[in-house]
Amino acid sequence: MSKKLVAYFSASGITENVATELAKLAGADIYEIVPETPYTHADLDWTDKKSRSTIEMQDKNSRPALANDIPDMKNYDEIFIGFPVWWYTAPHIINTFLEKFDLSGKKIYTFATSGSSGVEKCVSDLAAMYPNAQWQPGKLLNGGVNQSKLNGWL
């Protein structure tokens, strides 16, 4: 039986709600990807070209520091990674997380929350950057926690 982890980054709490429910349903451990410097409301203003999130997302090499240590990833075969979609892809803090361990042989499922974007580009971008993982189709999980939608995906 594989050991599962739900790792998530949530800027506003929406992704956190989905991740918590997903971890319960999947019987998975849970880990929050926390930025060393928390994002403020102003940092997240995507309409402001000088906001922190805009600046980070314009720099493909941006890797916001993590505030917490990651779990021993050798213990997990399947990893669910959740995040809000930023500029049609995963926030760069997800790259910070993924670059902390060997992805070889890991099955990775992405789930995202978004006001209007899909998850497909997120998955293809991450798969191109980290080809050693076994990337599975991602899932857009909007509209609050829906157990039947989560169960169907699991």
C-alpha cells in the first residue's frame, strides 16, 4: 500500500480547505507549504505590476523561501500538490518545495483552485521542469469542498 501526502500552498485559505478534506478522504498525511515571508493582501494584488506576487511570477527563477522543513519524502509514493493558479501556472513556491527532494518514481497529482484558469497548463509546466516524477492528470477543485467530486477523483 502506498503512503500518501497532501502538500499545499494556500494564500487565502481556499486551497487549504480543499487540501484538508482531500487528506481526510485519501487517508493521507498533510503538509502546508508556508512561505518564510507571509503574503499580504497587497502582495497578492495581481493587478499591481509592483506587487510581490507579480514580480515573483515574472521571474522564472524566483524561489520564495519556505518557513518550515519538509517531511521525509522517502516515506511517500503518492503526493498530491495543491495551490492557487497564479498567472496560468503554479506559484513559484511550489518549485521551491519540489526542488527540496528527489522526485524520481513519485506519483504526483496536482490540484488547484482558481477564479478562471484551468489546471492543465500548471501540470504541463511542472512536468516539463521535473520530468523524473510520474505526473498524473491534475484537477481543478473550485466551488468549495465537494466530497463527491473529491471521491470521484481519488
